[in-house]
Amino acid sequence: MPHPEAMTDTGAEEASPPGSGPEDTLHLRLPDEFRTLFHQGAHSSVSRAKQISVSAQDLLVAPADLLDSPADWGPVSTPAGEFHLVPVRPERDLALITRWMNDPSVAAFWELDGPESVTAAHLRGQCDGDGRSVPCLGVLDGTPMSYFEIYRADLDPLARHYPARPHDTGIHLLLGGVADRGRGLGSVLLRAVSDLVLDRRPRCARVVAEPDLRNTPSVSAFLNAGFRLFGEADLPDKRAALMVRDRGLRHLL
């Protein structure tokens, strides 16, 4: 599947590369760390073991748990205005996102241009999934103007291409309007959203990204937003710049 990153545009730390997008994400089984929840308490009482099993099952079926409820993260102030991530509702947002995907500058990297059915299938794969990827509108001062995908990079095929850590969180971004590109707004929003991730997801130590290496505006936007270049990676659909924003360095970069 095509991999996003159009700023017109997600990264890592020390080794090889991320790969693949949200639709592939939905087909990757959860790692063993979740499965072990079912086996904890083996030396405890049967009732205790049952409680653990129920909790693990809740993890698998409750989308909010995997990303700590982006719908509840709330608005934040940025140099560009008040910014809010609002989870996508296809019945409300499909036409707008389809229009953005058909912008040639966006289509060159997302490869989701075409009729609404193409965008609908892409959104459905996430909205009907287990919650490891959440598509959102970026709303600035009340106006939807960008599209984000917040996803669990450690549960994505991307994790096969770099030394993933539990709760690594990835970002895909596109700016919808031509007027919003080329003036630093992408960096402002990427910093705001990565700050939101680190503030609202205390278990997440890194925000990662893998923009197409050819997409120099996107790569520059990530660098200006406090991400560092971790390396390059040959993903199934592109040569990517692997980038990471570390919790410990967020106030230095």
C-alpha cells in the first residue's frame, strides 16, 4: 500500500527503517507482550487469572486503549492558533479528505487519488480496525485544514525495519490547502501533535516518522519540528527518511 507523507507528510531510532501504512497495520498481530497478560497469575487463584484475561480482552477490543483516546486529547495553543485533533467520521469527512487526496502534490506521495471509494476504503481500514491507527482531522481555529494518522508504530509493519520500543507512536500528515504549505505551518503542527502524543501518552518515549526521502519539504518540516534523522530505510513502497522525536530531547530540539 502507498505510504503517506505529503506536506503536500512518520521515523525511529538507530538501525533500519519503518514501513507501510495504516491499512497494513490492521493485519499485524499484537505482540507477545499483550499475550502474556493472559498467562499472568498462573500461580494465583483461578478467579484472579480470569480477571487478567478479561482485562487483556478489553485491550484487544477497545480502540481507545491502544492510543490513549486521541478524541480526548483536547485543543492546544500553537503559534498558528488553537489546534485540535478530531477523529475522522467518514460520513462527515469523506468528501473533504477525498478532495485533499486528489491534489496532485498529495497524490504523489499518498497514492490515494481517485473516487471517494478509494479514500473510503483507506479510512474504513482504520475506523473499523482495533484502534492501533486513528485517522484525525487537524482543526485550526475551528477550520479543518489537515489530515493526520496517529498509529502504534510498535504494532505496525514499520517495526520490522527499526528497533521498535513498546508504545512508539507514529505520525502521518498532509496539509489540505495549497495556501497552508511552504510557510512553516507543517512544522508547527508536527511539533504540536508530537507534544500531544508525549503529553497524553506517558508510556510513549518516542514519536516516529518515515517520510519519503524525495519529499524534501516533509523531511524539513519534521526536522524543524524537533525530530532528528535516524537513518534511511528501504520500505516496500519508498526509500524513507527515518526520524524520531525523543521525550528526553523534546525541550532541546
